[in-house]
Amino acid sequence: MIEVEALTRRYGDFTAIQNVSFSVKRGEVVGFLGPNGAGKSTTMRILSGCIGATAGHARIGGVDVLQKPNEVKRRIGYLPEVPPLYGAMVVEDYVAFAASIKGVAKPAMAASQALERVGLGDVRDRVIDHLSKGFRQRVGLAQALVHEPEVLVLDEPTSGLDPAQRREIRNLLHELAAGERTVILSTHVLAEVEAVCERVVIINRGQIVSTARIDDLAARRHGVRLRVAQLEPGLIAQLESIEGVCGVNRTSTGALEVQADREVRAAVARVAVHAELLELSPMNSLEDAYLELTGSGGSEPAGLDASEPEEDAP
Amino acid sequence: MNAILAIARRELDSYFATPLGWVALTGFVFITGFFFTFFLFQFNQYAVSAGFDPYGGGAVDLNEVLLPMFFGNWMVVLLLMCPAISMRIFAEDIHQRSFELLLSSPVGSGAIVLGKFLGAMGFMAVTFAATLYQPAVLYWLGAPDPGVITGSYLSMLLFSACCISVGMLASAFTRSQVIAFMTTFAILLVLFLLPGLAEGASSDWMQALGEVGMGSHVEDFGKGLLHTRHVVYFVTFIGVCLFATQQRVESFRWR
């Protein structure tokens, strides 16, 4: 459904993305992952037809974005990083306006359906400026959905939201992704990718470093985190002697983290059970894979907490 | 076409959703009302004293004396008001990022520019409509020529369209409304005063420059005369500005 071929975009001397290629099949939900400034937004803005590309092609449903922008824009719903809202407008009027410039035959009806869809039925007659950030984000989503696009391009749809709002948006994305709709969403919240996406495209410094299924990516690493009631001195040595284990760390909270290059959960459990095993869980291996691929591993995962990202207010 | 109208409609509504539109409208109606009252009393005095003229020069024509006086003053007010109306047209959209809604919608840059232009002109039309009580008073007092009044209103619309097209171009170059306002005002002022400055000059290019300015073309406007020559000048002027604005909007995709 989405084909990106050797896409390059320069701003003056600065190359934002270089030779970016990937494709997304119909009905697939793909996460676009990368550190800030990696080129996620640039790629998405080209896909949505907001800006042009210096070189390369981007096709949506076989139609070239740069050659027939209007045809593509009718089939695509785009939510930019900052939702493109007219703050002084009433929610319903705004969405109806979006519908009419997107060529919807009955804008008012389409707007009211889109608002129900994103759960904004109750605030339809409020002024956008008076809404909370989470609601504003949903108005942005309603705008992207109002013309029933086949493809949704969402640029950090949950950034700057509190955990409850983030969960709501995530649930909404689940609903929207059901069926034939193709979704590509950028984020740097790994938990979100795991919750919503089937596949990730990881981009770093303007170049694609990996496109893989989430399961495959996670399977590359086999970290285990465990907690025991009685931490005997010999336990760590015992764990380290298990075949496949590369290292054991003790965290500040008293848990043990076992790094391994193959499946070691059963063996670890056998050893740890003698020390009264309380808890054994796989470590967030997607995070490791991500950090390794974007070259930011080793150093501390700055601001890259899998569950609670820092606020990135624009 | 629907998209152009939708953009125009939103643009027009946006003036009334914020204080800007109401302040501009009220201000315009108030100031022109002040001129109207002032000139009306002056004209009255003039007419009374002319009536005592023993040499029979008694007939003073409302159409020839009064109307040019106050429509001529309208232009000075418009010179200030139009930049205030046009400054937000693109600058605000760019600043609050709502421009991306337009860019990601299946509407061309031409449609965006035209829609916004029509919206702003719609606002000017509403403002002018609020001053229609002035000709109504004139009809009640005397017998103004409907042709002169219609012509004056049309020429004022054309003049505003010209100012707004300059303002849109300036607005498309900045995200600051203040900068858009000041640039527009400076350009309009120079264009307005150019013929006066060029008048005494002997060199040909100064004379030519004088023709480019609006001044010589707006002189007749105050009299309610719509010469083809002036209409062509203004339509060309507006066309050039809107085209340049469209090119600028198109360039957003390539910056």
C-alpha cells in the first residue's frame, strides 16, 4: 500500500533523510521508530504531500505522491506532530471544514461520524482552544479520519499526553487499525509500538537501519529479570555458569538481570528456585534492540524509558 | 470549487470568531461615520453661504463636492485597515501549524490563495455594507446620483482588494503578524504616495515609477469614476500579487 523508494530530502545543506526505502502492505500497522531528529517527521510529511522530496519516489496505493498529490491526499489521512487546529473554531465546524476541503460530499454528516468515532461527541460544540491536550489530539485524529482514508499517517499521536490519555489514543488506534486500513505511526515510545504495531521501521540519522517484525526483533535478545527471596552469594556465579548467559547484574532495587544470547529461562528457573524464586520475567528486549540499532546503546538510555517517555513539548 | 468556497467561508468566519474582525469593522464604521458627519456639516455650511451668493453660483452639487470628499478619505483609512485584515491570512496559519491541514488536503495552492482572498474580501464587503446608512442619509437629505455611489463603493472594493493582495503576499513570507502588517503598510504607503513624489521629477523613469504607484489611479475613484484604464491597472496589480502569493505557497513544499 505504501512504497517508499530511495527517498532523499535535503534542507539546504542539511540532509534530513537519505535513501530511505521501505514498504507497508495493505492492512498493516507499522511503527516508525527513531530518536528525535532521525527523519521520521520529514518522511511522513513527504508521504502526506506536505513537502516534496529531493530524490526518490513515494507511492500510496500505486500512485506517486509527487506526481499526483491530490489523488494521494484523498486516500490518506495525516496527523502532524502538532495537530493542525484552528483554535478559535468550534470542534464540529472545524472537522466539517476539514471534510469539505478533502472533498467529502456531505461534510456535516462525515464530521459528526468522525467525532463519534474518536469519542468527541460530547464536546462537539466547544471551542477547540478550550479543550485539553488529549481532546485536541483527538480532534486532530478526527480531521485525519473524516474522509475515510485507506491510509493513516500519524506523527507521534501520543506525544505530550498523560498515561491515561495515551492509553485512550492507543485503544482508538487499535479500533482504527482493524480491517483494511493501513496505518503508519511514528513514535519514540517503545511500549506503544509493542502494543499497536506488527512491524517496525527503525530510522536513525536519516537512514533506515532495520525493518523487522516486532517478534523477530524482540527474539534477538533473551534477557531475564528475576527476584529471589534469599540472595545467596553463590547464586550469581551459578547463574553465570549457565550456558548462553553473558552476564548477571544486580539492580539497585535488588532484582537480578541476566543477559543471554539464547533462551535460558528454564535453566535460570531451575537454579533460582533453590533461592526461593519470587518473580521471573523477560526483559524488554525491544528496547535493547532499538538502542543497539540506533547506536545509542551502551550509554544510558537518555529519556528512552519504555513506559514513561519524557514530555516533549514543542 | 467547493474547497475554495469552504476556505473562503472559514476565513470570513474567522474574522468574527476573534476580536480582530469586530474591532476592525467597528473602527471603520466609526471613523467613516465621523468623516461623514463632519463633511456633511461642512457641506451644509458651504451650501447655505453659496445660497446667498448674489451672482447665482448658488447651486452646489452634492455629487461633485460631498461624495469625493468622504470617499477620498476612505482610502486613507483603508490603507491602515487592509494590512490589519490581511496580516493574519497566512502568518497565523503558519504560526499555529494549521497550514499543514491545507497542505495535506487535496486542494492546490491556487485554491488556497483564492479561497483566502475571497474570504478577506467577504469581510471587506460586510464592513462596507455596515456603512450603507451613509448613502441612506444622503437620499433622505437630497438626491445623490446612484451611479456615483455605486461606482464609489465598487472602486473602494477594488482598492481594498489591491491592498489585501499585497498584504497576503507579505503574510505568506512570515509567521509574525506584526511584520506582515508593517511590511504591507510600508509597501502600500509608498505605492500610494509615489505619483505625488514623482510629480516634480523630470526624468522619464521617475515619471514611469509614478504610473506604477496607485495614486494617479485612485484619484478618480474618489469621484466615483470607474475608468477602464484604472480597472485594468488594479486587476493586473491584484493578479500579479495573487500569483506571486500562489508561487510562494507552492514553494512551501520545496523549502
